[in-house]
Amino acid sequence: MASGNSNDINDHTSNDHNDTNDHNKSNDHNDSNNHNDSNNHNDSNNHDDSNNHSNHDENHEECLFCSISASRDSTSLLHVDEIVVAFNDIKPSATHHILVVPKKHIPSINNLKKDDLETVKKMKEVGLNIISCRLNKSVDELNKGKTYQMGFVSPPFNSINHIHLHILSKPVTTWWPKSLAFGKFIFKDIDDVISKMEK
């Protein structure tokens, strides 16, 4: 399954915290010099409104997969377009283990909405094309032989809170019991997810 670099995420979080403090100090200083009491009261209300933004925005800023998808260095990416990126899992559970990630930050399959249907279909399309090339088989041959597995790990078992599609060639090799790691209880098949979204 996918694994992120915790140090990178922590460093990024720390820098964001310092930048925010510096920004707030600067704004407070400017507000006290440039605004009267009435304006300061309004500024306080505006500040409260900005703080009411959900943690979703903070998580988005700290997200490893958001950083990867926004990177200008595409040398390690298998696919890049305006909707998704694809790359190899750094801790593969199969000979071929690819992740397809949307550029849009969606924490997990529990957060998918109707508007995300085309994005999920695009993820499947890209995943199929990559595994088809890797195994040197047509998509029809892949589907007949069931030589791959494609789906999402359900929360709370997902390792990174940015939805990512796993595409694995068979056999799957993992230290987890296969019935758990890539069984129906935790691992949600891409077609089942799409069918549910289409209802």
C-alpha cells in the first residue's frame, strides 16, 4: 500500500505554522496602525470567518499526494494529465503496483460525490492502460484472465488521506493476510465504487 514520507509532511506542517504566525503578527501590527476600533472589530470578525474553514484546507496543504500531483518534476510519474497522475507504489504489494491519484484533493472514498464520478472513471481508465502495457495484454484479455486487481482501501485503513486507486498485478504479495489487505472488507473494487456512485 502507499506510504508517505512523514518527515516531509512534518517539515511542511512546521513551515506552514511558522508562516501563518508571521503573517498573523504582520497583519495584527498593520491593523493596529492603520485601522480605527470599528475597523479592527470587522477585521476580527473576518479572521473568525477564515478560521471557520474546515481542516480539509489544512490537510490539503499538508497532503503528500497533492504535492506529488502538483510537482513540476514528472520524471517519476507514469502518467500526467489535467485530472490525474500515476506512479509506482513505493512499497509494492505485487510485481506491478501502481497508484492513480486525482489532482483534486478528495480525502477518501467516503468523501466521493456525484460530481467526482468522471474523475473516478478517469482513474480507472488510466490504471487499465498502464497495467495493460505492463502485462502486455489487451484490456479484454486482462478482464477475462483476472490477472489484476483494482480498487481503493477503505478508511481507516488507508495510509494517506488523499484518495488513490491501487492497480496490482496478480499474485498479490503482502505481509497482511490477503483476505484483509485486498479482500472485500477493506479493499473496494473500482467497479463497485463506480456502480454505487451511478445510483
